[in-house]
Amino acid sequence: MAIEFTGRDLVVWFREHPSNGQEWQYRIRYECLNDSVVHYVNHTEQQSTDAEGMRIYKDALAFEENVSAGLTRSPKVYLATQEAGGKWSDERLIESINPAPDVPAVVPMHGYDMAVLSFSKPDDTDWAGFVVWADTQTPVRKSDITSKYLGPDTTVTLPLAPDTEYFLTYAAYDAFGTDLLNEATIRIHTLSVESKLLPILNEKLEGVAALNVQTSTAFAKLANSYGLRTDRKVQKAVEKLYTDIDNGTLVSGKMLELESKLDDFDAVFNLYQETQAGVDFAQSQQLLTMGAKFETFDGDVSRIVEAALVEERKVYVDADSALTLRLDQQASRIDDNEAQFNDQIETLVDADGALAKRITDQSAVWQSDISGAITAAMQTVNETIADENEALSKRIDTLSAQIGDGEDDNGWESALEEVKEAYAAADKTNADNILTLSSRLNDQGGVTLEQKLSTYGSAIDGFGGQYTLRIDNQGRVGGFGLYTDASQNFEFAVNADRFAIGHPGGTEMIFEAVAGQIRMKQAIIGRATIDGAQINDLSVNTLKIAGNAITANQVMTFTDVLCPAGGSVDFAVTPFMTIGDGITPGNGTITITYTRDATVGYDASCEVRLLVDTGAGYEELEVKTVGITTDNGNTYSRTTEVIQAQVTGTQVRAIARMTSGTFLPRSVSRIQYARDIMMVLAGAKK
């Protein structure tokens, strides 16, 4: 046997093998809350035969029967068979339960003053609708205040407060109501009315300065190695091994000094190696210097051509720290024109933490008689740090090009800097990548572009991320960005004088936002609400005009409204609207169409009143009673209704009011909705 709840009927399916030829009829007994209902099915009333040859039978406890008997979610159904002689078999109990619908699939969307839930209907034979509660705390409290929706619509709009965290509990319900629900809760945080990104996109940028290039120190380290200027010829080769005790420190070393000089050309090679061990430390170090120089003098004016190479090495330990240092320098120059390359590496571990660092820089400088110093430079800084509480990896790359010293009108410069950083601590973490480009002329201003990518996590602030691209053109800033924070909301913002969209190969913009206006070549809009419009050329497929006397009807739509049981609600309220030209009194027709949804409670009825005011106060022009009355007294209803009235004047406003009550025989005061509400004013001049 199989039992199916359809929302109205309870259907029982069973099958019998044809070899059991003695059965004459079948008895199905439905045991409900108030009563038992018995049905008989003759053996000839089979529905069909399946592939196995089994006869398929069907019986249904109709809606009218199950209402009277008190059908529950778990009725007991008994099946018995009767042989041709009239003997009945023992009853076979088939226990059944009608579970609540599964948690429906939903796609939530939200803005700063509302949330929209798009539901998918669950696979449930007696599904009836959805129910939603919204609360600022969890578990969600279920009350008249937090109850936001009850009904069959698959798209539900909830009015909410801006910048507020909400918990939305939702479920699908069936024909038995909301007594048993499979619920789920989602968390949302409504958007703030103010943009999170626009203040950031308007911040001014500092820009990147050109690297400050100094003369290489390698030349100074070799200055004392060359012979005297007065010496015409020099040949020197000195090698020395030595040991010493300096204030208790043991010292061992080796020295090699070489030089060859002829007239104005001089070359040197020096190597110094030394080890030291004291009562609380030990170290080993080496210095290698190599140089070649050509130098001439014309009176007090000298001309120098020089190349230098320096290598320094050091390792050091004490009881609490270990250190390594390495420095490589290369430099070449002719007078003030110079090129250099420097590479410095350091590792350190001590009681405070561990550090590895490398700084590499290179530059070229040319002195121009016209433009002054022309400088190209780049630098890379790599650093990793770890201690008991945090870890940091950081890299900074800088490139610059510069003409002039920044004081003359020809002081043009450009610079590019990229900063990459990853950081983690016990309760927070972040990753940043910032690329900045600047071009400027002295102090007369310039332009800076910054691209910033950032993510973070914090035990206090949650998770977030940001991407921005900004351009600062002499103090005026524009850009765009994407932003998210712990609320899991996302904001994309553009800060520009003109935002435009085109298409590949096109020559015109198909969409643009400029000067506070949105301009589009063409648009397809499913539904639009427009407060005011000026249309230069209008083509309408269907237009309703009363008496062909006005150019267009006035149309308004309203959101769905709940009318409480025994209460009243104004489900359509309009402001004053002009009739005709608004000067000469004219005739108008107010028509309000709506869907009366009484699918929450049985046999609901209501009175609907249309009140209008043409300037002398509201008066009731039309009253309608709507609803249903049935013999069984237990029926849902959902109907489309219209209420209408004629008015005369230059202006009019209207109110449509619904009152729930017992206005029809057998009707009950129930909750009901006014949905799909539309007001049309068709007005004409006299």
C-alpha cells in the first residue's frame, strides 16, 4: 500500500496479484481524529495493471470527508479483503505520516531597507506556502512582530532597517498549516545607506617619490688603498699572518695587499680575514676590496675614471644570538657620472625573534649640461620576521626615473612602488598588495595611480576584503572598487565624472552615467516605478485612455498588505492626483484591482470600501463584500477583485480599506491578504 496526501484528498493505492482470484471486494477504513470513514472497492474497479501483472487499485478520502472526520498528519488506514463467500480477512494496518515539506531552496538578496527571498517550491504534494520570521537575535523569536510573511508567493519582500544584522528563519508549510515545520535560518546584514567605498575612493593619494641616490660608498672604502699621487711607479705585494690577544679576546688573521701603479693608472687588491673568540662571543669576518683608477689633474681640476668592487662578510654568535651579514658592492664612475649595484643580506636570531632581510639597489646617474642630473634607480627590500606572537613577510619594489634635482622647471620624475605584505598573529591576519605609480613636475603637481588589494581576518572584526583603483590628478580623485566586511555584504562603487559601457567594435556608448543622469540607447525593463518622466517619443502597444481625452492614465502599484483577523487595513492610499488639466473640473474614474488571498484560513470574507477626497474631505463611494461561503464551511479562496468609483473635480485622492469579519453565511473572521494591488485614475476634461 502507498498513501499520498494531495492537500485536499488522502489517496490510498494498493495492488493485488490476479492469482488471488477469490477476493470479491476490498474495505478501506480511515481512522481519523473525530471519526472513522469506511470505503469499499469492488475487485473489478482496478485502475490499471503493472508490468508484473499486478492489479492496481485506488481509493480516496475526499476533502469533505476528511474535514468532517478530522484528518490528522498521521491517520491510521486499515485494509481488509472479502472472499466470494462473504468472509472478511483480518485488517492490515498501514501507518502513515504526512511530514512537513523539506526546507525550501532559497536565494536571498538584500539592500539597505529590505530583503528579497526567492523560494523554490518544495517537492511536496500538499505544499501550501512559505512562512518567514525576521529577528535581530538568534534563536529567532516567533511573535506578531517578528512574523514577516505567511503565504504562497515564491518571491517575498521583507521591509527591514538599514545597517542591521538580522536572522531570517523560514520554512515551507502544507495543507495542515504551520504546526510542523522544517526550518532553516540564514543571517544577513542589511546595507548601510551610506556607501562604504565612496569615502575611500575620494581620499587623496600621497604619491611615490623618486629614490634618493647617493655616491657609492665603495669608492670611499678604497680611497686609502691607492698610492700617493706623486708616486709614478708602485709595485706592492704584502701578505701577513698574525695572532693577537686584545683585552682577553683571541685574534687570528690574514692580510693580503697588492698594488700596481704606473703614472696615472693605479690598481689595488686587498683581502682581510680575521677570527675572534672572547669570553662571551665569537665571530669571523672578511673584507675584499678591488679597485682600478685613472686620474689626471689640470691645475686644480681633476678627471677621474674609477671602478670599485667590495665584498664584506661577517658571522657572529654569543650566548643569546646568531648573526650573518653579507654586503656586495659594485660601482663605476667617470667624474660625476656613475653606475652602482649593492646587495645586502642579513640573518639574525636572538631572544626576541628571527629575521631574514635582503636589500638590493642599483642606479645610474648622468650629469647633463642642459638638464642637470638624470637618474634611474631601483630598489628591492625583502624581509621576513617571526617571533613568539606574530609572523611577517614583506617585499617592497621601487623604480624611479628623474631629470633634474626637483628645484628647476625641468624636474620631471616618475616612480613606481609595489608593496606586498602577509601578516599573521594570534588573533588577526592580513594580506596586502599595493601598487602605486606617480608622475610629477617638481612641486607643481602631478598624477598618482594606486591599486590596492587587501584581505583581513580578526577575532573582533571578522573577515573582509577590499580592492580599489584610484587616480589622484593634482588633488582630484576618482576610481572604483569592490568591498566586503564581516557582514558578508559586497559593494562595488565607481567614482567618476562619466561611467560608460560600450561593446567591442562599437563607436557609441550603450550605457553611461554622467552629470547625475543615466543615459541608455535602449532598455528592456520587466517592471519600473517612475516618480516623474518626460518622454519625447512614446510607442505603446496597449494604452487605456478614458474617452480619448487625456494622454495617459495615472497608475500606481502598492506592496502586498496583511489584514488581521477581525481588523482593518488601508491597502491602497494615494496622494492627490490631477484630473484632466488640473484647472477645469473634469470627470475621472478610480479603479483599484487586487488579489484577495485567503489561503491561510478557511472560509474568509471581508468588506472593501473605496473612500475618495476631491478637496472637501473623504467620503465613501463604494462598498463591496467579498469572500466565499460553502456547505462544508472549510475552503480556501484566492480571487481577483475590482472596486471602482466615478469622481468629478480637479484633483482626487483615494483610500481602499479592507475589513475582515463574518460578512457571509458560514464565513469566519480570518487573516487575509491584499496582493497585486494597482490603482488606475482615468480622468477627462469636461
